[in-house]
Amino acid sequence: MPRATAATQSRSLTEDRESDLEGFVGYNLKRAYLVFSADFRRALGRHGFGPRQFSALSLIVQFPQITQSELARKLGIERSGLVAIVDELEGRGFVARMPVPGDRRVQALAATKDGRTAYLHAREVVRSHEETLLSDLTPDELDTLNGVLRKIRESEA
Amino acid sequence: MPRATAATQSRSLTEDRESDLEGFVGYNLKRAYLVFSADFRRALGRHGFGPRQFSALSLIVQFPQITQSELARKLGIERSGLVAIVDELEGRGFVARMPVPGDRRVQALAATKDGRTAYLHAREVVRSHEETLLSDLTPDELDTLNGVLRKIRESEA
DNA sequence: TATTGTTATACTCTATAACTATA
DNA sequence: TATAGTTATAGAGTATAACAATA
């Protein structure tokens, strides 16, 4: 059971202290996600990458010839939503849509040389941005965080 | 499942036990947040509460006579974005805007009796939804998660 | 019939800028 | 001048539904 201690009473009303809201994991998760999201944009915005472009390119680099449907599945979004992301990556010359022999419905995705180079650079920027944001965490806390986030995701039906 | 294709056209970019993407805390945070967000809606949608309405009402109940500017600050959103949220809560009879003697620019917010009742009920639904989502976590993991999320939020400038 | 990629559309959440009425 | 609340607007991000081409 969550703790709604009586200590709240003695706290000032004008300063941010414990509140019901702060006790909810979902709310804290959202706020932490927004911190990461905003900092990601600050760090990678000038490189022309939003979070979605980066995520998609990462998987395309790592899974050459992945189809759009499969990529959407891995990203947890709808196929329709992926079109604009791939359009943009293709427009920047980072990704190419390629026909697949044997099934003409499918478009396989492949990163170009430019795409791979841009990804490797962006990846280092992301690592640096995460390192800064997580610098207050102990290695144990970091391990637990990653494990817990994974557990939560895997609980998804 | 990591796809351990030993023979790839280009050299592997990673330790290839898992994808680059899964190694980024920001990405895992986002996916976990989306799991919570979707389940929140499933659990509270029929009660007429979205996450924002719930968060705002929670703080209004807990900080009676809070102003809109102060509430927006606590929620980490802009004043302008709060207007629609308060409009909706007011339209449902959960919240009242009240004039403040001495400064006619300010609207203080107060939960009605209905609002407090609705909040207390919704709070239990949220607790139940979180308990289910977090049932695979040990108490230690849960404590660490909460502490870490707080640390991340507090690192925000 | 089912699936892939696509378009059209709408909804949520949020931010920016400008307005009004106060201070 | 500055602040509180508000309006208008725009931009991500996502979902649903439908369509054409292909299986």
C-alpha cells in the first residue's frame, strides 16, 4: 500500500512537498520522461533528430532490410504513423526504401552510408546527454532502473 | 530476443546482445510511461478522468485556494494550458473558481464536495491500477524506482 | 480474404504569442 | 511595467478507418 503519512500536515502549503500526486509512480514516470524528452531535444535538435527519428534510424541501422510493419511493431506504434518518420529519414538521405524480391507489397528499409554515419554521431550525443542526466545515480540504481522499466514494458499485453 | 546473425553485410555496431535502442534509459522511460498512460485511461476513462484532470484535481484538493498560476507551476505546464483543464473540472462541478479579496486578477481554485468525493474514488482506482502494473516489482525495486524518478526530476533546471 | 504501405482525419497534450483587466 | 487569466493558434505525436496493390 502507498504511504500517505500524516507528516503532510506539518508541511508548508506554498512549497512543493509530498502530495498525493508525488506518490503515484505513473505521475513521477511522466515527469521524468518529460525531463529526458526536453533534454534530448536540446541535445539533438541541432543535429536534426527528434526522438522518433532517432529511434527509427537506430533500429534500421541495427536490423538491415527491416520492413515498415516490423519496425512499427518494434517501436510500438501504428504502421500509419511510421510513414512520416521514414519519409523524413529518406528525405535527408539517411534511409532508402527498397523493393523485396518475392513480395511486392513490402518495402525493406536500409540505412545509407550517410545514415549510418549520422546515427553513430547522434548515438554518442545521446549517450552523453543520458550520462549527464543520470550522473546522480549509483550504478546499482541505474541497473535497477533499467530492469524495472523493462519489467513494466513487458507487462504490456 | 536478440537476433544473433553472425554473418552480416556490414560490421555489427554493438555488443549485439540487444538493440542499441533498448540500452537507452530515455527510450525505456518513454515506453514504460506509455504503458502507464494507456492503462490509466483504461482504468479511469469511464470515470471521466484523463491524467491531466486527475493530476490537477489532486493538487486542488490538496492545496485549497491554489491559484491557477501556482497550479500550472506545480504541474510543470504553462498557464495557458491549464485553462481547458480547469474549465472541464468546473463544467463537471468538481472545481470552482473563486475571487480573491485584495487582488482581482487572481482566481483561486477550490474543490467542491462532489469534486472531493470524485477525487477520493478516482484515487483508489489509480492506486489499484498502479498496484497491478507494479505487482512484479519487489519492494526494494519500487523504492529505488521512486527515488530515482525523483532524482531525475529534480535535476531539471 | 488478408496484409503492406499509404492517405485522410481527428484527438490529446503542449507551447508561444498576444490580448484584458488588473496591479 | 508587470502579472493572472485567457484566447488563438500551431506543432508534435498518436490512433482509427479506409484505400490500392499485392498476396
